[in-house]
Amino acid sequence: MESLHGLSALEWLVSASLPVVVVILAVVIAAVFDLRGFRLPNWLTLSLMASGVAWNCLTRGGLGLAIGVTGILVSGLPLLLLYSRGAMGAGDVKLMAGIGAWMGAWFGLHVIIVAGLVGGAVGLLRRLDTRHRMVSDLKSLPIEELAQRSDRRQSLLPFGLMILCGVLMNVVFPGIQQLTR
């Protein structure tokens, strides 16, 4: 039985679902690390990027290289701006780049949108709760410095958890991507 691109149904199923499984697994692990210590390990984020490009190259050839690299750039560059302003950790940028490497630019961009909306909503709810009000001096401190200070960690949002929400929303509700087309 032939399926998409001349692959058997089983080959197509594996090639279509493996990236989703890898990304979900990696982002769940990243969210746990982020919740525990506000740090995402390089072994996770960098290997996600490299393996995503390799997978796309193996399954799609030269086009796969373009898909992987474009996914890294489109998914990572918007967050790089936030990182450069001290509003986000570098691990979040690398995690999003890894998601883009596996799933492509369009998916990565939608994860950023959903993660940003979820993060904004959680941040707003936390601001309304007086126990999580940010002290005005925190606005000028970079995320890495705040994460080192145990007395200030409660004011941080682990964005890896927001990225997990974005990935799951885009996997469970793929029609969400149609809203921007």
C-alpha cells in the first residue's frame, strides 16, 4: 500500500509522528528543568536543534536542510530579542530553535504565539495576586540574575512551561494554525 511521497503507510506514520514525539518529550523534560531551577540544559536544547536538522535532512534531503535551518531562525530569532533585553533566558531561545528545527518555521511561530499568550495571561493573573507582585527594582535585572536569587524567583515565569503549552495546543488543535493563514 503506497502512501504520501511513495512511502508505505507505516513508513509515513513513523516519519510524520516521530518529530511530534521527540519535540513533546524534549519540551516536557525542559519544562521540568525550568520549573525546578529556571535553567534549560544545553545538552537538551542543542541536541534538539542538531537532531531536528539531521532528521529533516535524512527525510527530505536538501529541502530538509532548508526546513531545519529556517525553522531554527524563525523560531529562535524573535525570542533572541527578548533574551538580549534580559527578559528571557538563553535556554528558552535554544529550545524554541530546536522545536523549529524539527517541526518547521510555521509550527514554531505558532508555538511562540500561543506560549506568549499563555505567558501573558499567567503573568497578568500573578500580578493580580498580591503574593506575586513584582518589586519595581526587578524590572532592571536580567532573568539570569533573578534566577540566582532565591528571594526573587517567585516573580519569574518558567517560560519552558509556556512553550510546552504552545506545543501541546498546536499538536492537539492543529487547526489553530489555520487562524493566521
